[in-house]
Amino acid sequence: MAETATPAETVSRARRSPAQHLAEAFTSGSVPGTVTLTEIPYQAMVGIRVDRKSDAGARVASVIGGLPAACGEVTGKDSVNTLWLGPTEFLVVAPEEAHDSLGGSLVSDLTTALGNDAGQVVDLSANRTTFELSGSHARAVLEKTCSLDLHPRVFKPGTAVSTELAHIPVMLWKTSEDSYRIFPRASFADFLGRWLLDAMREYASPEVP
């Protein structure tokens, strides 16, 4: 007798990330060691608004390993990282496992930490997806459209800022010397994914007749 899937299992099987349909194109368009593009789907993302100097801010910071104090700063512990969006606005990024079957233990922990004080905790996991662009020419691809100074002297590993790529608003996080994570809104994932693939095309090996 065949087993019947639970409602949660049915939803999980039907779930599609914003750029899942581009997975094969990302693989074929990547040049290992030179520039590669992948999607990291289903990450937990939580928007926080709180005064980092308040008691509530201290409680929230204790859950996620700190709150950034300035533009570009990233704080965190283990696999949970917090990006600075504004003086009282932050984006927490964590692996999918930070969610539980009831909607998200990370969200619950942060909501509890905020308590009844002024502020806000919002689950934004479905709002954005994550692209990872890496390789020795990753910066060159970004420089085709990004107005930021991405030179390593200025844009150092561990820096994350709000910017635009191909006129799409994104968070751009430099995770290592040759690796970047890009957070576009889900509705822009297809356009930006295809734009990045096109920008990577010059680094692909020419086809042999």
C-alpha cells in the first residue's frame, strides 16, 4: 500500500525557488575557477527594526551574535549573519534549517527577544533569494553594472551594502576575496539571473567546431 504524503511533504515537493528554472543555465554558463553562478534557495531571512543601543536591541543582538553598527558591517555567529540596512534596520540571513515546521524558530526567538518594546521582526524568507557569484572574474562581472567601487582596497570581504545590479535593487555581500552573495527580490530573480549569465558569457570557452 502506497504511503500518503503529509500536507507539509506535499508543499515541500511542490515548492520552487525563484531561480530554480535557471539551474541548468547557471551550470552550463559557469566557468569553474573563473566565474560561477549558483542559487542558494530557501534561506531564512528576517527583517529587524530596533534601536541597537536599547535594551531590546541588546536582547535581539544576543540571539544573533550582535547587530551591525555602521553601513557595510556584517555581524553574526555560526551560520547566522546580520547585514546593516540602516541605523535601526537589519537583515538576518541564516540557513533554511533556522526555520521549523511551525514557521521559524529564528523568527520566534527574535520576536521573544524584542518583547513589547518598540521595533519589528518580520519573516522575509519568501521575499528574496540568494545568488552566489564566485571566481577570479566575479568582480569583473559585477563591475559591468555596479556603480560601487569594488576594488579590494575599498570593498573588503565581510562587507555588505545596498546597491543596484542591472538597475535591480539588491544587497551585495562580499563573503571572501573572490565570492559574493547577491540578494535580489524574488520577482527580479529571473531577470537578474539571466543578466548575470549574459555578463559571464565572454569568459566561457569558445565552442570547438
